[in-house]
Amino acid sequence: MRACVVLLALLALPAGAGCDAVPPAGQIVPAPPSPVVAPEALVKRLEAMQPAWPREPDCGQAKCVALTFDDGPGDHTGKLLDMLREKGAKATFFVVGQMVAAAHGAATVRRIVAEGHELGNHSWSHPMLTGLSGQRLAYEIGHTGDLVRRLTGVRMRVMRPPYGATDRAVAEQTRRRGLAQILWNVDTFDWRDRVPALVAKRGAQVRPGSIVLMHDIHPTTVKAVPRLLDTLGHRGYSFVTVTELYGDRLRPGRRYEQLRRR
Ligand code: NI
């Protein structure tokens, strides 16, 4: 305290300025007026102060990878979200409508959104979409999209056809509904090999711009994630959502397997 007063005197500042002085007991200190700043004004001010704000990875330059988790939400998705949060990693969840409608599904998709991850449409009941009637195809995509929108307010921009099976009818349906078709270029085969070390090893076979296929319904996959994040993190990768990976380049109806960097 004494050092503070001396310092302020040297600087010709009024006593108390800049020092966290503790008021004497019993003295009522009025709360400082809370600054009223409109959020839009704050954004403008921050952007002016630091041109790189908000921080969006430019995946055409930075090393990005999109981890994707299909077929949930399931019993292990919460644990996976804990792990992703711990490492500051973002991912994309291609959800099955029936799973969203099941117990805890709504809470989990809301948490996925709240924690900055992306939701993608993986149909209502996980059939092969190729060969379905137009009406059934519309239902498989539309019903899941409507439910997710109702629960989270999110209009999904990406979808993944179950088994990666797609054709012109699927392309047309997804185009009409504003969904890009997202496949993958790295397959962990985690549904077949329930061995975390193996899943982590396969998931690490990426290059910048890769999209990695995994399934959060398997506990062995969730167990593989910390090791995968560590391995790729040490190699300098950022973990982004599919939409972050592509920026504004995704087009409804088109198919994507990886970001090809120029
Ligand atoms: Ni699937």
C-alpha cells in the first residue's frame, strides 16, 4: 500500500488511482457505473483494435482437420464433448433423427451447438438413401432437419448420406434443402475395430484439409479421441468444423471429401 502511494506521488497521480485500495471496514463503496456497450459496437471496437478478430482459421493456409462423428447422439457423446472442450477442439456431428428424438438426444444436440460444434444431417433412420422413393427420401432428410431446427434453432448446412451412398436424386434433394454432401477421405473403421489405439492411429493419417470419419456411438472411439487430439495437436493441426474448413465455399447438393488446398 505504502509503495503504491509513493509510486502514485512520483507519477503525480491522485492517491487511489490505479491501486486496488481496500476500503476501511464499514465504509460503503458505491458500485462503479456499469458501462453500457451495445454488442455490435463492442464487436466493431474489437475488430478495429485487432484486425484478426474474430479469429477464424484460414484453412487454405493453416493446417486444419475436420473430425466428424456419425450416428449419434448416443450415450458416450457427452463424454466426447467433455474431451473436445478440454482441448479446445471443434468437431461436426452427423446426427440420426431417431437418436435425436430418443432420451437425452435433445439435451445433447443443444449442448453440441452451445459448445461451438456443428450439426449435420445423417437422415432419420439411417437407410441407404439411394433407391428410396422421392417421398421417403424427402422424409429422411426433412424430418431430421425440422427436428434439429425445432430443438436448437439451427438450420443445418451439411449432410452425410449413410454409408456414403449417394446419387442424382440424393444430390437434388440435398440441393433443394440447402445441404452440402460431406463424405470423408480418412476412414478410421472404428465401427469394425473397437480398439482405441488403432482408431487413434488411423485417424492421425491426415493431411491438411482432411475429413475424418468416426462414430460417437462407440465407447472405444470416444476413448481414442484424446490421443488423436494430442498427436495431431503436436503436428500443428487446428480442429475445425466442416463449415469452418470450407469457409463459404460449400454449395448445396455438391459432394465434398476433403478440402483441396491451392
Ligand atoms: Ni452412419
